[in-house]
Amino acid sequence: MFLKIAAVLVVLWLLGLIASFGGMLIHLLLLIALIMVVLHIVRGRPKTSV
């Protein structure tokens, strides 16, 4: 879930970089995407109990 949201935010950031709109918004999207990726890596995969 986090990875999908992060991917969408990175794509939006790249589109914003190409289109050059919303200067600070672009950096905010990148920061949110990076935080989401770090959270995903730190939390890891959910452990299944048997």
C-alpha cells in the first residue's frame, strides 16, 4: 500500500518537474514519497502467524 502511494507521488513529482508548475509542491511530493518508501522499508513485510 505504502509503495503504491509512494510510486504515485514520485510520478506526480516527475510530471511536475517536466511541466514546471507548483515549485514548492514538487519538493513536498518528493519528500512525502521518500518518507513513504522509508516507512515501507523500516516496517518490512507483515509477519504471518500460523
